[in-house]
Amino acid sequence: MDLKVTFPGGKKVDAEFGDHIIHTDQSKDEGGENSAPAPFDYCLAAMGTCAGLYVLAYLQARELPTDNVSLVQSNEWDEKTHRLNKVSIRIMVPPEIPKKHHKPLTRSASLCSVKKLIENGPEFVITAETSG
């Protein structure tokens, strides 16, 4: 599936694909209006929500409660290079879900396709073309 990136004004950049549009903006410190998350914020959120989808599927398949389950993602940065060094995701499980499910829940979250994409590093090909 292709997506189209457009520039609606200011520091805003949108991604259109299918029936959806993802709006992004920069913080006020970066010259934007802070009207939407920055593109990298979506990248970080994609990791946590993808892991969450696999956790949800595990719980639903076993008819376990999902109401009090959450994931907490912590991101560790290199202070000098400002690069992301480590992503830690903790699955917060309420006491009513037996501990025997903890390890399978972590295995399920590890199946996340976003995590696998980042671990295997796709090739990027970027070109510029004259539009018609």
C-alpha cells in the first residue's frame, strides 16, 4: 500500500493512506503549532500499540479480562547523540490474571511486526522525480 505525504501548512506534514490521514506537527519550540504529535512520536507509539495488539489478542483468545491490563513503554536515549538506545515495554497485569500467563504475554508482545521491522532494518530507497 502506498501512502501520500502532503504539507498542509506551517510545520505540519500529513500521511494519507486508504481512508485514513495521520496529521503531524512540530512542537512550538521547533516552530510548529503542537497541533498533533511529531512524526517520531508516532514511531514510538507504533511500537507500544503493536505490542499491545498482540497482548490483547492473547488475552481475548483465552477469555481473560483486559480492563486493567496496560503496557508502559520506556525509551532510553543516548544523551550525546540523541539516539534511541533501548525500548522497554512492561505489561502491567492485574492480580486476577494468574502469573502463569506472564511469560506467554511477553512472548506474544515480542511478536509485534513493528519490533521485527526495526530489528531487521529494511532497505530505504529515496529518489526525487519530476511530477507530471
